[in-house]
Amino acid sequence: MLASRLLDACNAAGIDFYTGVPDSLLKGLCNELYSRFGVESDTHVVAHNEGGAVALCAGHYLATGRPGLCYMQNSGIGNAVNPLASLMDPEVYAIPCLLVIGWRGEPGVKDEPQHVKQGKITVSQLELMNIPYRILSADTTDEAFSSMFTELKEEMNTGRPVALVVRKNALSTDCKPVYGNAFTLTREQAVARILTASDQDSVFVCTTGKLSREVFELREARGEDHGRDFLTVGSMGHAGMIAFRIAVEKPDRRVWCLDGDGAMLMHLGALPVIGKRQPGNLIHVVINNGAHETVGGMPVCAGSMDIVSLASAAGYVRVFTADSEETLDEVLSEAVSVKSGPVLIEIRCACGSRSDLGRPTTTPIMNRDAFMSFLK
């Protein structure tokens, strides 16, 4: 079904505000929204995380009396549970909104390991919170969609969130917005130089998405094993805290956190926690391409944010910025010589990746065991 059909139905139902966190299964919807409204307007706001997006819908309803649409990957339900259960629920403030949820890891549909458990429990989570839902499939007819949307609208009118659970390939669009920025340094080039600059005892905690995949393939190409790398295949936004605690427990090792701008923004409160504890052996690298590139490329909520100033204010001892191979080499040379920390390096990169980029061939358990063995 065309995403424009969904947005037209929303408009007819009085839904005039859209927010959320992009998802690959919702790329058609995200592209349609970007083409119609942009990414930072009064009508469409890309949020820092899914709970914040639900709160935006609450604010919109309180100000206007009209519900909003909140889109997310099903992994984002975890971030949204608190405001859904303690704010929006009919037993609290009874605030309506339409959740559009990409169903990654749906049982019977092949997906990556981090989506399997979430896929199994997605519908159960909605049922546990008493959120009425309907499932949108690629073969859903216009007539069937009209019927399910009418039913959801009637449920919303009773003062409650409702959900449209979107299966793979269920939403499409004719819109093809061009996402990107002016930088030329690729993420993979940057990661390669970081690996070269690190010593043999260093360990890496890598954020979810293409960055972890590139680290894995670079190790393969360099003939190196993977024991030094923890690939955080899920848990978007939490790589920083994982790396922080490892740095505290292993003060004699250099710990690198390879993070993304969208991931960092999702749980920004990690920065002052890290800054207060001052782990001298932690280098926090933020790959900043201003986009949720792994799931389609839509710009993040704060692509123009001054990341290094923010980190400095949070307590990071040294902060650096690089946007080319030359400046990155200079920054890395200085960063590894710093005796106190934490250190943050912002690397401004282009969007995009190799078309033949593969995925790790080891399982998460294998990755965990190899990493823990190396740490010993």
C-alpha cells in the first residue's frame, strides 16, 4: 500500500502532526513525510527517541485536541512503554494517538538476531498495555485498510493510543528524497584509520547498525580476529554506557566506543554520567553524518548540534573534531597520547556505505564469548 494512502486517511481523521524515529520497514512512510513536510517543521519532527515522540504527541493533543501519529521500529516500544502506560493510558490522562510500528523480526520472517525476540513479543506487548492494534500487510486491500483504520479511529475516540503494526513491504512510496551532506570522508575510511591508530590491547564497543558491520568486515580484510570488538547489534543508544563500565572495570586497557550521532542523541544523558566519573582510558568516537543512515537516511533530530561543546560541558576532558583523513590522523595521534579522560572525537562523515557491505558471520553469543575471553 502506498504510504500516501495512510497519510490521506490520517488527514481525514484529523491527525495533523507526525513524529517518531525512522525504521527501515517504515522507509516508505518516512520518505513520504520528508517529501511532504521536511524533517523539522511544525508538522513533522524526528524525535531523539520513541518515548520522546509519544510525549510530543501528548503535547500536541493537549494544545490542539487533535491526535498525532508516532512512528517507530518495534524495538522502540521499550523506550515508549513509560509514557504509553503512565501518561497516555485511559486510566491516566486518556490521550489518543496512532502508533505506526515496523514489525522487525516477525515470526517466520528472516531477520537479524537483535530483532528475533522483539519480533516474537511485539503483539504481546501491545496486548499487555491494552493498546488496540491492526496488522498491515503487503496484500492488504484498500477496502480492508479503510475498515481497519475506521476501527482504530473509533478506539482512539475513546481516549487511548492505538497501533498499526506494519509488516515487511507493507508500505511503499513513489517519493525518492535525496538525503546526504557535504562531507566526503566515509564512515568505513574513518573506522579503518581508528583501528590502525589503536594498540593491540585496546578494545572496541561498536554501536548498532552499519558501523558494527563495517568493523567486522575491516577485521576480516586485515586478517585480524574479532575478539577485541563488542558489536552492539541492538540496544540503540547504549554503546556509550557499555563502554564506560568496561573502561572502569579494565583501567589498564584503552576502551574505544564507536558511536553514531543518532544513537548518541537517543540517550544523551549518558554523556554527563561518563563525564562525572572521568574514565581516563575511554575514547568516545561519534560518527556524525546527520542521518539515521542505517535505516534509510532520514536526517536526525539535531544534525547541526555542537557535539564537542556538549561533551565538554558534560565533563569530557578533551574533545576533538575531524572531517577528513588528514585531520582525523592528526586528531587520533593526539587523542591516544592523552593521559586523562574521557576523550570525545566527533568525525563528520558522508552518508552511505558500500553496496556489498555484509553482516557479521558470528552469532552474538560467539561475539560475547570471544570478547570476554580477550578481556581476561
